[in-house]
Amino acid sequence: MSNQEQETKDAGVLAVIVERMEQQRLPRALDLKAKVDEGGVLDDLDIEFLELVFTDSNELKPLLARHPEYQDLAARMMSLYREITTKALENENK
């Protein structure tokens, strides 16, 4: 695949990822953060969501390596997920 073809493909993939993050992932993550901040624990659907996010993030590493301008955004999202899981674990242990 030529560089131009790769850039075009990446642009499409990045557009879909950003849209998914804005419309689905971030709102769900913020809901989960509020849930655990209020002392709640994660249910099976919450855990499935987080597992999907972590799987997707591993698959996106090559794309992020080619597009470092998105690395800060990805790092902030992963930090949010880490906060959620850390707080959820604390709540489970109470």
C-alpha cells in the first residue's frame, strides 16, 4: 500500500474512531466514572465495555504511532479508564 493510500485509509479510520469516542465511548466512560465516584461497582456490561475498549486500544497502537497528534487524546482516555477501574476496585474491596 502506498503512503497516500495508507494516509487515506488512516484518515477514514481516525474519523470513525473520533466519532465513536465522542458519541459513545466518552459519554459511557463519564457515566461509569460518576457511578464509581458515588461508590458503585461495575456490573458485567460495564466490564465488557472496558474490555472492548482495552482490546481496541491495543489494536490502535500502530495507527497512533503513525499519527502522534492523536496520542495525547488516547492517553487522556486511557487515564480516565484507569481512574474508573481503580475506583471500582476500591469500591469492590469495601
